[in-house]
Amino acid sequence: MSLGKDATLEIAPDVHWIGALDPDLRVFDLILKTANGTTYNAYAIKSPDGVAIIDTVKEECAEQYFARLESVTRYEDIRFVILNHLEPDHAGAVPELMRRAPQAKIFVSHRGLRLLQATLKDELGQYEYCLSEDGECIKLGERTIRFVHTPYLHWPETKCTYLEEEKLLFSCDVFGSHYCDDRLFNDLVGDFRFSFEYYFKHIMRPYKRYVLEAMDKIEALSPRLIAPSHGPILRDQPMQYVRSYRTLSTSSIPIEQGKESKSLLIFYMSAYGATADMAKSVYEGASDVEGVLVSLYDLQGGEVEPFVDLIEDADGLMFGSPTINGDAVKPVWDMLASLVAIETKGKLGAAFGSYGWTGEAVGMIEDRLRGLKMRVPEKGLRMKFHPTEQELGDCKAYGRKIAQVLAGKAKPKEIDFADL
Ligand SMILES: Cc1cc2nc3c(=O)[nH]c(=O)nc-3n(C[C@H](O)[C@H](O)[C@H](O)COP(=O)(O)O)c2cc1C
Ligand SMILES: [Fe+2]
Ligand SMILES: [Fe+2]
């Protein structure tokens, strides 16, 4: 690292990077590994009519931030404090910044008020703030600052800020990478492609449809420079990164078979073959229904990540697990836990399994499916030990019913939740 403790970088005329380097960070937000740390990028836009600050940094890195800020401006010259996102990695130093520049007006998106209150607590009452609407513009001297709302990228209130004359997009978490290299510009740093995609997969992927909406807005702006809040600043071919987000948000291999049909995936585990037999019959029954493409997978023969990819594009999911020691088995839970990486809301879900005496697994899986905001239209199917021929017929009927609901050919049953 060669960038001094208070050295800043002018990324465009009178626009300075005043962020912080955190090369020793190894885990971010509990869910991401950060092999070479990260940066928290913040910026100062200077004008004869005062200064606009874009974002702050994590509280623990505030010393670097204030040193850099002081080397480009005085606190009394700060007119606007623009907060793109109120997660603590960007808003951690906001309380201290506002104590030092209490005259500054804060800008958050209209969805950000509660989080701003949670950040500043009782001190919020001392400051002036504005809740921006999407597309709203403010003037800083001759310069025009536009707010571009990008909900869910990463939190509901997240927005980007666009400096019109420079065509410079302060994109916050969007296009970020956890990659710490003090050369800062994408054409000067090391190979950070892995970090860019890894960041997308962990932060943006569950919100793909919002990503596509945001890319429509950003493409229309056609920025010349993209300054995200983590990792390299994208000055070389910035639109490539926009295109990359679009690609990463779109299914790469189209399903050729039955483009119009719904996709139903059946996953199971089985120690003695009872749940496996149930699964095969459920599969047969579901396969009878036209317009539904059914796939059967034994979780023992697969790895979690490719299954998550499949599930992302599926319309319905069924999980079969025996009850072992009062619970569903670990690979099923691992699979279900991994679904936080994708959007599951509104998919159809169902569970089945064999048991010996208490049979908790099926109900527990159903609870988890509901927790993932999936629709669970039919009560799960449980069978004691190996299913009889007649019970296999019931499994077939169950599979058929779920597939029919998925295809819109049957109404979901009214479930008495007390019965579950
Ligand atoms: C180690 C072990 C623990 C079990 N614990 C339970 C239990 O807590 N409750 C229950 O209903 N059945 C329990 N069972 C019984 C299984 O759920 C039953 O044998 C089931 O049919 C196994 O289905 P499978 O052949 O698909 O693995 C247990 C079985 C084993 C081997
Ligand atoms: Fe974030
Ligand atoms: Fe962030």
C-alpha cells in the first residue's frame, strides 16, 4: 500500500476520494470472505458554493476518513451530506461527521428515514434533512446532483448519486467489490474480477429483478465514471460492468424443453430407501401433469451450489426427508439454509418423508419453506417406515396435485394451520 494515511485522490475535477482502506478485514457482514480486505469509498465534491460529501465509512475506520476529509475541505464548508445507503459500513461515521458539520443538510432516499433515525438517534432533531424522490436533482454551484434510487441494492433505501456534468455515478454498493488496492482505479489495480462477481453473488443475487430495473436506469445515464463504495473505481470501460450485472442477473442457459412450462424440482434424502420410494412416486405423479417439467434429485449425489442455481430458476420445490432424531437431516437443512442467496418468495413448496414414531421432519421443512416466503398449498405427506403399494399411490396423487397447482390446473387446498 502506498497511499498515505491522509492522501486523497482526485477522481474527477474537484471530486475527491476520501474513503478508507481496510486491508485486514477477512469476513464482511458474516457472509462474505474478504481475502484481501476491502475499501469503504466516500467522496467530496467541491464547488465555490460549498462541498457535498457522499457517504462515510465504517466507524472503526473513521480516523482515516476524517484525516482525508480535512485535507480537502473545512467542516464549515460542507453544505450537503449525501447518504446513499445507511448500512454501518457506509454510515458508521455519520454521527461524528454531523457533530463536526452540524450546518450540513442530510440527503437520504424517502425510504431511509427510519434508518437515519436509527443511525443518529436523538441527535437527528438537531439537523436538517431531506428525503429524496427518485430522479430528484439538487444544485451545488453550477453542478447538478441527481438521486437515482436503486431499492434493494443492497437495502430497501439504497440509492445512487449522479453528478450530471461529469457523468459520474456514485453507485454505492452497486458494482462494488471487496478488494483492497490503494491504486484505486480499475485499470491500475490487480485482477479483481473474482471479487466483483463474488460480491454480486452474495449481495445482489437475491434481488436480481431489482438489479435489472436499476440497470435500465443506469444504462440510460450512460456514466463515464462509476465510483462504487467498495473496491476499484471504474473509469476504464465502466459500461462493461453494467453489462456484467445484467448478464449476472439473467439465466445463462435457457431451458429448451418446455419453455412455456413450469419447473418443479424434487430433492430427497433417504437412509433405508423409504423416503426414496416416496420421492419416486411423487415424481411419477407430478410427471403426469402437462406443462410441468419435473426433475428428481437425491441430495446425496449433489453439491449445494449447483442445486441453488437450479432452484433459482425453478417455480416449485419439494423436499423429502426422513425424521432422524426428531429432525430433518442436515443436507436438507444445508440446502434450505443456502437459499438465502436467491429469491424464493412466491415459489411453490411442499415436503414429504418417512418416519418411525414422531415424524417431525416434514412439518419443520414446511415451516422453513414458509419462512422463505414460499407458498405451501398442500399439507406435507408423511408415511410410517416403508410405504405400502397403496401409500405409493397416495404419493403419486400428492405429486400430481402439487404439479397441478403449479400448472394452475388445481386450486390450492385451504389448510388448517392448527392441524400442521
Ligand atoms: C438414527 C435414527 C433416528 C431416528 N429418529 C427418529 C425420530 O426421532 N422420530 C421418528 O419419527 N423416526 C425416527 N427414526 C425412524 C426413521 O424416520 C424411519 O426409519 C424412516 O422410515 C427412515 O426413512 P428412510 O428410509 O427414508 O431413511 C430414526 C431412525 C434412525 C435410523
Ligand atoms: Fe450494503
Ligand atoms: Fe457496503
